[in-house]
Amino acid sequence: MAPNAAQPPAFNIVIIGQSGRLAYEALLFTASLRHFSPGFTGALFIAEPQPGPRWETDPRMPRDVKDALGAMGAQILPFTSAHFGSRYPYGNKIECLTALPAGEPFIFFDSDTIITGDITTLPLDFDRPAASMQRTGTWPVEELYWPGYTAIWKSLYDRFDLDFESSLDRSQPDEYWERYLYFNAGWFYGADPVAFGELFTQYALSIRDNPPPELVIQPLDPWLDQIALPLVIHALGGGRPAPALDGLDGDISNHYRVLPMFYARARDTAIAALETVAAPNKVKKILKQYDPFKRMIYQGRGQKVRALFDQNDLPRHEKALRNKIKSAGYWMR
């Protein structure tokens, strides 16, 4: 019998779990994956940084959280922070990749994400890596004496012998930020996590330790991962995700970031999904240990935040949302 061409490839998922907020976010992510994607047969890895000289305190998760994750079939994946650690915790997503099984397709999600649909239905082409387009023009930062978008991005492509011209979106005007390949690092995927991670590490360290002259007045923290990511994806033959992947940051996943903002602007279905997967007692008893989850989800503060806004007439700018939530005394992180 001929193989089913529509059968999606097997793949693994990896998120970060560590002490504090990310431990509880990892549990919420895992509960959502199991609820909404019961047909997912790949491995779910919770990558956990280990104590070492680059961490000021022990970064490992509490034992009860790890036990709960294990009971849901997640695998704790220890990894060593050789280059980043507490000074740049976003480097976790770079360094964890080489601890994954080599040659097995993967998708990375930020821990502050929930799955809200069947992830196995996505037509992921792992030979053409991509990442989240739910981004704004956060980097490079426009400065009085800066050389411009083209000069900055081209200096990076030149640094790594990459073809800059083929990365451009020519439907966008010159010197407009969307013309240049730029992603949110909230999710990204590829065919081989080890190869991806090695290149990601190489590029990030080169930019951090020896930035091109065009970057001299540009901030690299916290943007380093998002500066290096498009270069890695381009080098591996990838680019902007196809429209068929709109379910990521859509009906399939929601990168909520902080719960007050999630309750303020998410769709009703996404809020219902989060509250559904947080409801079982085995999940609730652990998530309630984290105060923002206890207050926002279980004590109804999230619904009070939602009541502040007309979902059909939300403020255009995130700052206005944050200010209104803070003025009402409901802000938490």
C-alpha cells in the first residue's frame, strides 16, 4: 500500500521549564497539549537548565511540578548553560536544542503558550524552517545616527556569508522594518535540533561578542535571540511561514505572554481553552502555588480584567491596555 502523502511527519516539541514562573507555565502548556492534541505521538521535552557557574541560583523546577509533568508523559531534558544563563535567560532556547535527539524534527514553543487546537493537523515542512510572525518592529531600534535597516541587516548577512537580497520581502518598501526577515522567537521549527542549535549558538555568540560596526549603538539585550534567529532560518533554507501555518498564533496555539494581557485581548475561545485545561484538580493544586495563576485564573481577576474592555473596540496600542489594567490594580506578572 502506498504511503499516505497527507500523513504529517512525526516531530518532537520542546519548551523550557525552570524554577519560578516557567515551571508553572510548562505545566499549563503540557495540560493544554494533552487536552487539545490527544493524537500527538511525538515526545514532549521540558528542557531544564542545570545548576552551574552561569546561574546565580538553582534553576531547576520544584519536584512536585516535575512529577506532574511526568504523569502527563512529558520528559524532563536537562541541559547545560555554557554561554548564557541568568545574564541572558532567553539563551535557554538556544542552548537547549543540542540536547534534543539529533535528526528528529522539532518545534520549540515559549513556555508562556497554550495549545488550543490539534497541532497534528498543521502542514509543517521541517526541511524549510520558519518562526512566528506575531512580531512588531522592535529591532533594530531607530537612532539619530544609525545607518538604517538595510545597512544593519546586510552587515549581519555578510558576517555569515548569507545572501541578503533573497531574504527581503519586496512587497514592502525599502527601509520599512517588515521588508527584512524578522521573527518573534515564540515558536520556531526545523529538521534537526542539533544542527539548528549549533548554528544558533554560533551566530548569537558572534553577534554578542563581536557585533559588526553597524550595530555599535544598537541594544542586543533582550533582542539577541530574535536577531540571530532569522539568520539561522535563512541559512538552513527556510523563511517566512506559509499561510497554512496561520493556526500557530491562531486557532492552534496562543502565545499569551502575561495573563492580564491575555484576558484583556484574547478571543473568547482561547480564554475558555485556558480555563478548561487549568480546571482539573491535579493541575489546579499545583498551578495555584504560583500567585499570578491563582489570582488571575482561580480567583477571577482575569475576568475582571476582561470586563474593563470592549472586545469590539480594543485600544490600538499595547501600552494603553497595560495602563488601564494597572490603573485598576489588576496587573500581575
